[in-house]
Amino acid sequence: MSRAFPGALPVRARASRHSMAQVVLVVTVVTLSTGLVFTQAPVADPASKPLPNPNPTVVKNWGTLPDNRVWGNTAGVDIAPDGNIWAYDRCGSNSCADSNVNPIFKFDRASGKVLASFGGGTMIFPHGIHVDRQGNVWITDGNDNAPAGARGARGTPGPNAQATKGHQIFKFSPDGKVLMTIGKPGGAAGNECCFQPNDVITSDKGEIFVSEGHTSGGRIRKFSSDGKLIKTWGESGSDPGQFNVPHALAFDSRGRLFVADRQNHRIQIFDQEGKFLEEWKQFSRISGLFIDKNDNLYAIDSESSTARHPDWKTGIRIGKTTEDKVLSFIPPHQTDQPYGAAGEGVAVDPDGNVYGAEGPLSRQAAGGGITKYLKR
């Protein structure tokens, strides 16, 4: 059926055969059990037009690993309470399954020298990273040690019976002591945690929020400060409150939870009880989020391409947490493709310098695991 829908963007406008003066706006509407769905014009990339770049100086391959190690892939970077930088390296490749070297590092933000390292042998596929107000380091392990080809990062519907390690959340002290572990080793489904945990973050009250689902679908879990499950929300889909790979989490100063719903090309905003508040689509196909103390929002897109998100560039889009509007843009590394290459994780130090954590789609173009973008 077709009908006029107040406030919707018109799909088609035409003059009536009976009266050239009468204009009829036609919008396609489909009735579903969940309500009315209407077609709107697609969102255009704000970065397709000139935007200011507040961090124009690019320092590639920032952060020197010990023992002449070469960076593997990463997707995570965050800021310590003292302003220095925490990040991880997937053990020189894209997995720590066959390695016992330390994957987690603290770097001096001025020199890039290692200040601390730990975590060897504890995890398979470090994915999300969060540094809490006390300086503790939280890591999600998004894969498992099932035989190659059966591991649970991609292409499997649930935990593998052969897995004995992985799909957990670790809380480390600043010196590397394991303070808490959430989830069953090797993964769990249903009401148990976890399978493909993407990111973790803690609230002002110390409650723990975890996003799950790296292949498709997804959900958010909320835990008490001692790791007891309080509630879960979300399911596979594209409606408000549904997810298709909730890849990253961030809180603004009001305590609202921002979720990078990556394959739905949007940010969803919730209160801490899981109530849906807003949906934003100006920030692209987001892999990583960071919100600073002034509510500046940084969203890094590592995946836009002709196949995944046509006519959008990768890169770091910057705005405020008050509106769905991109105000500035840090462009991607140049490649032979128009969309370029950018990292998966993003963080901003107290001086305004931006750090990109380079994943498998960008590390070659970046020349290393971390790229530092100096504040103008």
C-alpha cells in the first residue's frame, strides 16, 4: 500500500492526472507485527564534503614493542588515569593461540616506550579494552582455542565443544594481576556468558557492561561490580534495541551508553537499564568509540568499502554527544581504494592526540599497530 506519512522523507512526488496543481507525496509503507516501516532517503557520508582535520600530523608505527617484536594486529587502545596509553598486540599476528608472549602494554604517551606489559598465556584473541577509574585494565577475549577452522570468532553459531579457553572477560590490576574473570572458558550460550565478547566498559557505579556477537546479531549484558549478571538486552535485527555486531561501547558524561552497532551502520544510545533512547547514522560503520571528558565523540570506521558500505570512507569522524552530526574528520591511510584504510580502536589522550589501533584491514597501510595523530 502507499500513503502519505507525516514527517517522512518523500520517495516520489508527482502531479495527479486529475489536477496538475495537486501534488501527491507517495511513501512505501509495509505493515509488520512491530508496526509501520517506511522508506527514507539513504544517509550520505558527511566526510564526502570538506571537513576540518584537528589532528593533521600522522605518526605511523607509534609505540616500540620489546625484544625487537613486530606489531601484529590490534583493535584496542585506551587511556590510563595518568594519561598514558594502554593497548594490546595479538602476539605478532592475529591470534595469541600459539604464543605466550605478553599481549597487553602500557606506553608512555610522550615517548612511546613500554612502561608495563603482561597477560601472556591468558587469552586467545584480545578484542575490547577498557581502563577503569582505578587504572584496572579490562580485556575481552573474542575467540577460542578450538582447532583452526573451528574457532568461534567468525562463521560459527555458538561455542565449540572442543574449546577450553577463550570468550571471557578479564580484569587486570595495573601491574597485571588477574582480579576477576567473567564467563566460561571456551565460551557459553543462552543465559551463560560469553560468546564472542566484543567490548567491555564500567559505569561510575562500577557496574560492568559487555557487548557480544562478532559474526552477526548481538546483545548487551549488564553485571554487578562483582561480576554477577543483572540483565541482558538485545537480539539480532535492525530495529531499535536490536543489533548486528555491537562492536564497541562508550559512556558520555550523562551516563548514557553509546553502542557501535557496526553492521547496522549506526550508533544506538541507551540508558543503563537498557532503555533505547536514540539512533544516530552520521558516524558510519563504526568499529571503535571514544568519548572524552568534554563529551567529544570519536568514531573510527575500519570497514566501509564498496561491498560493505558503498560511498563511505573509513577514518575517524568526530562530533559531540549532543547531536547526530559530524563536525570534523581524520582521514584514513591512503590505499589504492577510494575508501582508504583506518584502524578499529580509537582513544584520545589529555593533550588531544588521537590514537588509532590498527586491525587486519589497516595494519599494512599503517606500517604498525598504533598510529598517533598529533593535535594541531
